[in-house]
Amino acid sequence: MSERITWTLVDGENIDATLGGSILGRRPQPDERPRWDRLLTFLEERWHQNVRGLFFLNATTHLPMPFVQALLALGYTPVPLSGPAEAKVVDLAIQRTLQALQGRDADVVLVSHDRDFVDDLAALTGAGRRVGMLGFHEFRSGEFASVPGIEFFDLEYDVHAFDAVLPRVRVIPIEEFDPAQFLG
């Protein structure tokens, strides 16, 4: 394992909204939520180095202590934020963190789909730094595809972060096509 660190920044609001609103069309059941520990393990195994997870939460109205305690137990550092109702506190904090990482010798993985991070993530690519983006491929802003040097990972298909199969429609490479999946 390398001494180098991968900073993993999780936009919890974005992933939760995508999962509930765009994939399931309802509030996820417990077995339909990501197993966040698998994400850290996946990145450690994939990039062969230590991973530190920062999980950004909007705590303007309340702090979900059971979830915060679970994150701590899984090895994440919760970053609870508050601000005025119109402020996108999670996005602002992630942008500031991405900017602060420009001056550090570390790799970065962003867990989000949000186009608001394109410029800050693009500024981190190159110069021997690994930069990744993790989420659901079909919901990621297309603007990220034009940034060279970003590795893309899917939360369900690559990380296997779910205990249940999500009702997603995906393009299947022909070498992976199994008609039994469609014939029941």
C-alpha cells in the first residue's frame, strides 16, 4: 500500500437525491442504500493506497446523529454544514475542499454527479495526480467526459455498494450480455 492518500469527497445530498428521485422514484429502503464502507475498500484496492473519506452533510435544520455515528464507525469524517436556506452549503464546501487539494500531493475521488464541480475537478487533473469520479454513470453531468484524466467508477456496477439490484437501465457491452437476465 502506497503512503499516498486518496481523498474521497462524498456529496451525500446529490447521491441520495439521484437514488431516490431519479432511480427509485421514492425514498430508498435500507437495503437500497449504498454500503459506504464498500466505497472506501474499493478505492483502496483499486489504487493501492490509503483512502480518507469526507462525507458532506447539510445540517442546517438538524444533524442526523445515528447516520453521523455510522459514518464515523465506517471510517469517514462527517462534515456537517449549515447556512442560509438559499445557500448550497454542501456544494460550496466541496468546491472549497477541491480548491484546497490543489496545493496537496494527494489523489482525489469525487462522489457526485453535479456539474458545479467540473472546473475544480479539472484543475486537479494532470501532474501525476489521480482523479476519479464516482456515482451513477447515466446521471453524471456530461461535462465531466470532456475533462481528460478523470477515471469514472459506477457506485453499483464497479463498487458493488448495494445489497439490492437497482432498477436502472444501462448500456450493456456485448461481451457482458446475458439473455437470462431478461428472460427471467
